[in-house]
Amino acid sequence: MIRGTARQFADKEIRPIATELDESERFPAELYAAMAKLGMFGITVPDELGGAGADAVSYAYVMEELSRGYASIADQCGLVELVGTLLATHGTPEQQQLYLRPLLAAKRRCAYAITEAEAGSDVSGIKTTAMQTPDGWTLSGGKLWIHNAPVADFAVVLARTAPELGKRGMSIF
């Protein structure tokens, strides 16, 4: 059922404006909200947290159909799925209420900050650090090509918390 919904959405809503979106580089807020209403955000996130509670195959079907319409739209769905899964799996109840539920309802938008100038696509080479303080955490470093940065309400950032552990000493904030 969700595959058919995604296919119909791609054919009727995405494809007719795909060229315009690509040429203008405009964020498609109207499509973003519509995808949330149709249940395409948080497909594998448990339903009690605001997701669809479906399996990975259902998610793959949605991504395939949205990509038929315009790959950048599927990318938005993928970003919500990635960050939504992180928040559902590792977020506190407060974080889930503040970030996850509004993200899945398209009330908030997220950015994903991993890439750094010196590391490129080699995530294990990042230099951004996170130090715990009495008030929480202080992040220090710089990121490039932050996915969704211009339209985001919050960001998920990868940083080193235990440099002595190498690639295992990184955390998401």
C-alpha cells in the first residue's frame, strides 16, 4: 500500500515540478509537508514514537518510488529516516518529544553535519571534538556541505568524544 501511495505521489506531485525544483534549487516545503501527511517520514520508526512502524523493505519501496520522481526528494525522506532512527533508538524521551515527533510531522527540519575539509568522505578522519562540561557538551570544529543546513531547525553533528579510541571514539550530537 505505501509503495502505491509513494508511486502515485511521485507521478502526480513530484515529477511535474522536478525540473523547476532542480533548476531553482528551491526547498520544496509543500512536498515535504505532503510526504509527512502521507506517512513517508519515519517509515521504520516505531508507531508509538510517531513513525509508521514498518519494515526496511517498505522504506526501500518508498525511496525507489520517490526517486523515480526526483532523487532529491527521496534524499529528504532518507535524511528524515536516518535522523528519525537515531532519535528513536538513542534519543532521550525529551529529545524524542522536542525533535523526533515534530521532524516526522514536518514541523521541524533537520541538518546532518559530518563532512570536514581535511577528512572529505573519510568519516574516521574528522577533527571536530566534543568535550563534556558541567552544562552539557561543547563542540569545536568545522563542517562542510551540511545536508539541509539552509532550511534546518536543528542539526545532528558527528564529533570525536574519545580520540584515543580512533573511529570508535565518535558520537552523534
